[in-house]
Amino acid sequence: MKSNRVVITGAGAVSPFGCDVEALMAGIEQGRSAVRFMEGWDQYIGLRSHVAATAEIKDERAIPRQKRRFMGRMSIFSAQAAEQALVDAGIDPAMVPQMKMGCAIGSTMGSAKSINDAFEIMLPHKDISQLNSSMFFQCMSHTAAANVAQYLELTGYIMATSAACASSLQAIGAGYDLVRLGRQDVMLCGGSEEVHPTVTGSFDVLMATSAGFNHAPSKTPRPFDRDRDGLVCGEGSGVVVLEKYERAIKRNARIYAEITGYNTNGNGSHVSQSNRESMVRCMKQALRDAGIVPGEIDYINAHATATLQGDKEEAEAIKEVFGASVPVSSLKGYIGHTLGASGAIELIASLRMMQRGVIYPTLNLENISPDCAGINHVTALVTKNIEVILKNCFAFGGINAALVCRKV
């Protein structure tokens, strides 16, 4: 069976820098940090990390109330990003119900705020009757995918990948498979996440968060840096439009890139500790899927969340596969770790870098850690023709994902 070529023709984002892709890129280009001190988080006993990168909800009333009432923050983010992506791709949202189109939107969990609110309402007196009927739809694990589908009246494949920080890259990989196999003509793919003290707390209990920069939030996270002390949670949504190459050409669409390789795997060894060997296997298989060798990659957008173990293992894996020849940077220093949305948001930024012929440096990487040495860290703006990129996502749960994109 002949596979379809799959291209990316649209992108939308809500990020800690603003409510569209241009705001995201402006923040990165200007070298700003979106991380801030979170007032009131000190009331949570035992929570060490009091910093986060939050996004602002704007114009949510443009979403009809009868649909918006089932949406938590993360679903609003994803609905707005998805609509942006369609417009960017030159697809009229009003025509979507008539198309062979679906969506795959991933997240770590349902709306964290809605889940917290539900328990606060119910638990004091164990009174379920106090919960309103819309809360379940905000809390369910597929809330972003379901709400995007309802908002845009999608009738194709509706999927919700849930693999922690690899969620949105897995969603894009799933959409890639559906389009190349001819199951769908177009897919909206990406992820969404929202910040809440309970979300940061879940990483905090694993000693994985940054707790040493509460009073200097712009200095953290510090991917690959000697003084890195953990991740900083962020929020937002990134969504891309995937479609068949022939379809995109026929309608004269602008093409950002072609997806040529994808792989996801498990480490099979530890639920929370990153594993170099499985990362190596994941990247090598993505390259084989793309039919290329390591030397053909022009830029690697690293996962690099600034955890001690994760950055070390990823750096060692990149070194084993690519040596020190390929430029590597992480975007977490700008926008924090947007968890289930990170793969999509950071892929969108990487595609813009490809388009502009620039590589933005890893923010807060001031002293390369000895255990992250041996790869080509980007510490200052690089101007370079970029034809092929690799995007990595390595998640708690021992789940890895890697995606290869080529300029068309």
C-alpha cells in the first residue's frame, strides 16, 4: 500500500507569551522569560516551587456559551489554537463539518483547576449533588480533544493522547499515521495544558521542580546548565494542521514542512528516570523512518526540561547519535515546560526557525554542565539554512517520542 506524503500547512498557539504564534515567536526572539512568581502558592504546605509560566485567556466569549460551559482553561486554549491553525492553513472553519477531518489533542490530564474545584466542592460533606453538570466534561482526560471536536463540529477520528510530556508529539505522530494511511484527509493535532499548584506539586513530590529561584523567576528553568535545579510548569496549547501533500498542492496551500519520520517507544526500565538507551533507539528509528542519516539533521529541538537526570540522559543520547555536529537548543527557558502541549508548541517555534533560517539559543544556559557536554549547544543566535529538524519529547512514565520534519 502506497503511503501519502503528509505536510504541515497551519499552526496555532496560545502560550505564556500571548494568544497567537506571532506573540510566541516575539517573546523567544526578544530573549524574554515568561516565568513569574506565583502569588498565593505559598499557602500549599510542602510545595517548594512557587514559579510558573502562565497564559492569559482572551476573547473566550467568541466561543458560544453552550459550548464554552463544558470547557476548562485548557480546552479554551486548545479551541483557540485549533481555530488559529485552520485559518493559518487557509481552511474556512465553516467548511470543516463537510471534510474528512479529525483531531488528536493530547494532555497530561483533564483540567487541573476543574478537578481541584470538583473535589473541594464535593469532599467536605461528601455531597455529589453540589457538582454542576458541566464539570465532568472539563475534568475528563479527553476534554481538549472532545471540546475541540464539538466546537469545530468535527466528525472524523477524535483521539486524546495522554502520555505526560510526550502527549502532543504523540498526537502529531498519530495524525501523521492517519493521514499517510488515507484514513483522514486532514487532522488537527497538538496538545494543551494548564498550570495549577496541584500540577506543579505532582512534580514537586518527585523532586523534579525548580525550587531555588522563587525570587528570581526569570533565571529558571536552566536547561543543560550547571546550576539547573528542575522544571518550571507552563501552560497553553499548540495545534498544527496535517494534510496530504497532494491536497495541499492542489489548493495552493503554504507548506511549513513535510513530516518524514516519527517514532515513539518506552524505556521498559523505570517509570520516572530518563533512560539514554531508549532515547537513542527512539531517535534512530525516527531517522530510519525518514530515510536519512544523522548528518542530514540541521537542528535538534531538545526536550531538556532542566531536570538533573533528564538533561544528562538526553545530552548523552544526542551525543551518541549525532556527536557534536548538530546544533541543539531547548525552549523551556523562555516558556517553561508546557507539559502535554510542549511538543506541539515547540515544534511550531522550530518550524518558524526553519522558515526564518535562525536558531534561537537555550535561555539561561550560562555554564554548560559537565554531564551535558559533548553536544553542539546553541548559546547565541545562529543564522543557518535549516532543511531538516528533529523534535524530541521524553516523558515521565518512560515514554519517548521523536519527529523529523523536512522543508518542502
